[in-house]
Amino acid sequence: MIWKRSAVLRFYSVCGLLLQAAASKNKVKGSQGQFPLTQNVTVVEGGTAILTCRVDQNDNTSLQWSNPAQQTLYFDDKKALRDNRIELVRASWHELSISVSDVSLSDEGQYTCSLFTMPVKTSKAYLTVLGVPDKPQISGFSSPVMEGDLMQLTCKTSGSKPAADIRWFKNDKEIKDVKYLKEEDANRKTFTVSSTLDFRVDRSDDGVAVICRVDHESLNATPQVAMQVLEIHYTPSVKIIPSTPFPQEGQPLILTCESKGKPLPEPVLWTKDGGELPDPDRMVVSGRELNILFLNKTDNGTYRCEATNTIGQSSAEYVLIVHDPNALAGQTGPDHALIGGIVAVVVFVTLCSIFLLGRYLARHKGTYLTNEAKGAEDAPDADTAIINAEGSQVNAEEKKEYFI
């Protein structure tokens, strides 16, 4: 196999020399303007790279691709290197394109396209191979974590080229204050990247997903992620909720002890005024509820609910005051005496206003009649009185005209 490969290489080298000699003897004026054109290529590890060499003007001169080790890959349409990953894409006098599949990091380097004019003209194309980062892993979490503890999580990924970027998120909010470390792998081509997140946990972190996200140009805008759901243990929080804001004598009352904690506290303990419940027949505990049947004044007091889990305990108190239904109705219903008093005052003011208005109108009318009767007061009989009265009106009009 080695002998055959060497023979093939010698064959193409001899062909190349013969072509160069022929080109020097049959040289055309346009050959001096010929020049191969190539482009750099970037490909993800495991992908396929296409290397293309073009010539705008060609006088039937051969093209050749060689690898970074200066091994001939293709001479025109003839394959020179036995590598099943390398295939011919297109071969003509103006173009030589080849493909390299399942690209590895060792394939990275500078490839050369040669145009066998006299002298030989070349163009370089650099093949860049991107190392895909491994799926990240989160370490440092041990379940459960106690509220108030300092947690340290580390996210690590290997095999990236160039070095990948790591970002942290909690509740979809990015955490900026993190540590970042980049180390070169043993192959001296790729990198191992790690990032450490430090924070103090509280009960609001229970059930929260902490996400480590790896961004890299080889991932085609689809980052790789690792997720850790937090489990935080904390002491219970307790609250008592009554079934009614105004407990009344003779009615039932339910007190609910709402307790939250992790682990969940179960069951809860009910006490009254620092001791046991005084009337178990009327005060029934069911789960977290205290049912008091037919309230009476003796039920007044301070009720306490206590919840305990493996982390600690907590409690809440409720002061019960049993109200008299009648007194409560009087306090909450309308004040009829006050309303009656207001109505009486309004009626009295209205009657007084009517009376005063009537007297005013009566006095005004009497004064008018008295003025008309002046002049008839000294009349000897009724006829004279009427004449005098009429005369007085005439005189008044005359006087009125006189003054005008």
C-alpha cells in the first residue's frame, strides 16, 4: 500500500513537471494574467468543508489542491491521496472544487491551490475547524439545603474551540456576578471552561430552576443548557384564619391554621390560654382546623396554633371575643332614634316657616285696607263715608300728579 501511494505521488509529480515544461514552450500572452482564487473556510467539527479554486482565464493549465502537509489531494479530476473523506465536487479548466467530510480538528490548517503555469502560481485557503463544546454539567448541589446556607454551584464544559461562554440564570433572570475559568485541554487545541455561582438561599428559592447556559459559535444559535432544581428546607410560617370576622354567641366558628414549611408540618397543635382545649366535645380539631360549636362567653380567650417540622417550629395566636347577637345588631344596624329626631326637627322648622309666612301676609293686607279707609273715619253716615273714601283716592291721584 505504501509503495502504491508513493508511486501515485511520483506519477503526479512527473506529470506536473511535464505540464510545466509544456507550458514554458507553448506559453501564451494571456497566461501571465492567470491567477487562482480561493476563500477561507470555517466548518464545525464533524461537518463537511468545501474547498474551491477558480481561474478566470485559463489556457488549459492544470489545477491542484494540496493539504497543510503539502500532500496532493487532487490533480485536476484525479485523486492523489487515498482518503475516503475527500471527494471531487467539480473539475474544469476554470474550477477545481473538493469536499472533506467528517472534518476533525487535525484537518485544520492552510490548504494550497496551484495553477501550473510557468512559474507555478498558488493561492492559500485556511480551513478553520470549530470544536463543539460537550453538554454542560452542574456540580456542587446536595439536597436538601437549609435556609440561610451558602450554596456554590459549578458548571463545566469541555472540547470547545475557541473557548465557550457560560452564563447563569435563576428565575429567567441572568446572574452576572460569577467566576469564570478557562483551561487548555490535553490536545492543546480545545478548551475546558468552568463557571462558579455563589449565593445564599432562602425559602423563596425552593423549587427554583437554576440554569447554566453554554453559548458557542458552533451551536448555530441553539445553546446547550444544564438545569438544577433547588430544594430548600425551612421552618414553618403560621397564620390563623377565622371563618367569620364577628363571632356571635350561639353560632359555630372555624379557626384554620395555615402553615407553610418544608418539610410540611403535620399535624398542628391547638391550645387555649396556654393550656389544653377546655371543652373537647364542642372544640373539635380536624387536621389544621379547630371547630368550635355553639359559641358562648366562656370561649373568650387566646387560641394558639403551633406547627413543627424537622427544621424548627413556629406559632400564631388569635384572640377570640364572642359578641352578643343583639348588641352586635344594635351596633351594626341603623340608629332609629337618631333618624326620628332628625325628622322631628325638619317638621318643626317647616311648620314654623309656614306660620311666620302666614302672619306676614296677613299684616301686609290689613295695612292696605286701613290706608284706603282714611277719610271715612269722621263721616256721619255710610254714604258720606264712601264718598269721602273715593274722594281721598282722587285726591291722592291728584296729589300724585301734582308732585310729578
